[in-house]
Amino acid sequence: MTKINTEVTVSAYYFAGRAMRAFPRAIEYQGRAVTFVEGLRYLVGQGQASTQLYDMQADDASTYRLQRTGGQWTLLGTRGAY
């Protein structure tokens, strides 16, 4: 996975599962819109703090790993992206 570690803007969300959890549908990265078709959510906890990680698959089959801390989204890395 190529490490990036830069803040991104999530421009659209979708909801999945019985609990209706929110997932990013699209992000803006390097001036381009990246649209996701599906993804996995991981909840990582350290003490009382928790971080949400998302492995999202784009429509070109590349994978983007995102981190959500509060309202801030960070693109941690990509695999197979341009």
C-alpha cells in the first residue's frame, strides 16, 4: 500500500447494514473525485479514544484506506490507484 497520510474531503455518504452505519461514497483527492462502490469499516480503540478505519474500493478496483477521527478524514494510503 502506498502511504499518503493527507486530509481529504468526503463529498458523499451512503448507509449500510441494519445499524445504518455511514460510509464515504466519494472523496476529493488531488483535485479529482473518487467514487467508492463498497467498503469495510474497522473500529480501533486505545484506552478511551477510538478511531474508525475504512478500506474502500473504488469503481476502478483500487483500494483507499481512510481514517476518521471526529469530523476529520485522512487518506492513509492507496493500493492499485493511479
